[in-house]
Amino acid sequence: MIDKKAIEEHIRGILIALGDDPDREGLLETPKRVAEMYEEVFAGMNYTNHEIAEMFDKTFEDGVDRNVDSQSIVVMKDIDIFSYCEHHLALMYDMKVNVAYVPKGKVIGLSKVARVCDMVGRRLQLQEKIGKDIADIMTEITGSEDVAVTIEGCHSCVTARGIKKTNTKTFTAELRGSFKTDPALQLYLK
């Protein structure tokens, strides 16, 4: 679990290290506010991928074609998430996630797909890891090996510091099963 008291103490120390006075009016509640924010934005760190899969495992079998030759595909596009880069603790923002899978006798509730993406995003990590973790969870919930996750997003460690390339976006793709080999399926991710 996230230790809010420890975060408060460390944020107070950071304010002092920056040369500011944590006891001045504007900063007096900052350590507490940051600890509360971290508890929220890093909530995904409290759970394993398996626990997230259990949390959002709401599937439906009614109306799903169980024919192995079926060409059914489910795609959710432009799911908004944010995350934090583990290298700089910098915000990854304007992130759009696309999740696709070929149903194997059941489908996951659509809101659950978005909730999986949100929870996975709430960790310190790399963008590549977000896509891998979402795909792992989707495979566990749906039983489908045919899963794809693409993500496009901005990284404040690139846009606001260092190289400062404000219009730069990073694209990552986690393609599994038939999504790796079937160009027709890959078209759904664009």
C-alpha cells in the first residue's frame, strides 16, 4: 500500500532541498496534497495484473459466435489515460489507447476495458509496459490470445524538459496472436 505519511515527509524534504520554506502559507499543505494525489494517480501500483483482471472480469457469452471460423473482432479506440514515467516521475499525457481482441466465446464489458486501461496507467512505468500489461490482462479476462494494444502519447520528460520537443508523440504497439501476422486485423488499430 502507498505510505502517505512517508510521501509527506519526503515532499517536505524536497521543498527544503529546492530552497523553499515548507512552512510558508502557500506550501503548508503541499506535502499532504501531494501524498493524496500520489495515492490516487499511483493506485495501480497496489495491484498485480492478475488482481486487476479479477477486479474487472465481467464477461458476456450471450450473442457471441462460438464458431472458430468467425471473423468477429472487438475494438475500443481512443481510450484516454495518463501515467508517469519511471525515469523522471514525469507525466505521460494525452495518451490514447486502442484495445482490440478476437473473442473466444465471450466478450468483456466495454466499460471494463477502459477501467483496465486506467488502472494499468496508474503506475510508474514505461509506455511499452502499459501496452504489455493491458494485453496480459485482456488475455486473462477474455481467454483470447489474439489481442492488440496500441498507445500514442506525449511525455513531459520530452516536451517540457531536456530536448523540449513540444509536438512529439510516442507510439507503441503490443501485437499478439493473429494481430502479429494479419495485416487486415492491424488496419483496425489505425
